[in-house]
Amino acid sequence: MIYIKSPAQIEKIRLSARLASQTLDYAEENLRPGMTTGELDKLINAFIVSHGAIPATLGYKGFPASSCVSVNEEVVHGIPGPRVIKDGDLVKVDVTTILDGFFGDTCRTFAVGNISAEARTLMETCREAMLLGIQNARAGSKLGDVGHAIQTHAEARGFNVVRDFVGHGVGVEFHELPNVPHYGKPDTGFKLKKNMTITVEPMINQGAYDVRILPDGWTVLTRDGTLSAQFEHTILITDDGAEILSVSS
Ligand code: MF3
Ligand code: CO
Ligand code: CO
């Protein structure tokens, strides 16, 4: 479904997205080398539940955890578990909250300790690319404009945008239409409308954009084993731009 949200719905999505962002702040404060991704997920679960919300991923199509934690060559949908976080790792934490029935979805890449210069550039390029995509989202712009801005920035740095996973409408459901590709051509694709809420969540690989999925059925890896970064915001489409809803205050 594609939904145009009412002002009352937008307020609830805003509160949920804010809590999701605060959850990532809490995860960052508690992220330490030596801990496992499963331990981080337990903290995330407790934070979300103690704020009166539900972690949307827990039980979603059988996903067993309250967050996705994807390390280094893991692109997305990493299942938190026994993997130990080490100094130098790039750790992507993706949290989706359900607060009062409404969804907020956000992801950040965290650098643990000292990461390589190339890893730092990858991470910064991904964040910049997401923000450039968001700057191209407004009522009347097209998703090809959003994707093109992201793709152009990533490729200018010699990186590549994952094709197999895309952003999405969000708020009333976890994954709504439209799909939001992070690549594309200007003035093509779906035309955005006022009061839509969508995610922009580019996954950018150091190497080729191809991915593979582990036998666990979830964890997505770069096919060539190179690093990947991701950032995600939930945004509200307005007449003159997009408002980022997944902010902490
Ligand atoms: N939060 C992810 C997204 O941005 C979806 C995770 S679904 C899960 O759309 F099942 F893998 F947790
Ligand atoms: Co999402
Ligand atoms: Co997400």
C-alpha cells in the first residue's frame, strides 16, 4: 500500500522515529570492542521496551532479534548473536520501533575504535549520499532524482550502491510502497507526494555492489568480501523539502 498520512498519523510516526533514533544513541553509547552483537541487541531490546514500544524486527517474518547488527562485510539484516565486535570494525545497527502502533526506522554505521582511512571515507560517503538523496526528496520530485543523487556521490568516490535492497514507505506498516531505490536517473520513477513518509537507506560497498545471503536466510554479505556501510532515516515529504523524523530531539 501507498499511504498519504494524516497530521495525527504523522505525529505518531514522528514520536516512533524519534525513539528509534534515541535507541541508536543508546546503542552507540554502549558499543564496546569485546562485546557480542547479541549483547548489544539485548540492550537495544530493553531500551525500546522500557520506552513503551515494540521492536518491529522481533518475529518479523521469523527474524529472531530486536535489531539488525551487521559488521564489516555484512551489508544488512545481520542477526545479532555470538559475533564479537572488535577494534577497527564498522558496525551497522538498524532499529525499527512500533510506538502506539506506528513505525520508525533508522540505521547508522558506527566506527569501533580505530578504523582504516578507507573505511572512514566509505562511512562518511554513505552518510553524505543519504543526506543528498533526502535533499532531493520533496512533493513533486521523483524517486529517480533521489536515487541519482545517492548513486552519483557514491560512484564519484569509487564506491558502489547495493541494488538488491531498497528503501520503502514506512509508518502505518513496516514496509509500505513505494520502493525507494538508491540509484536511478533524474526525472524518472515514482513522483513523491506531500505527507508521504518513506525511508532513505543506502547500502554502499567498497567494492562491487553484488551481495549474497548466508544459509541463515537473513545475513546479507558483499559478494567480494569488501566493507559495506549503511545509514537510514525516516523522512516526511513536504512541499518544500523533506523533514527528517528519525532525529533524537
Ligand atoms: N529495518 C530494516 C529496514 O530498514 C528491515 C529489517 S527486517 C529484518 O527495512 F527482519 F531483517 F529485521
Ligand atoms: Co527501512
Ligand atoms: Co531499517
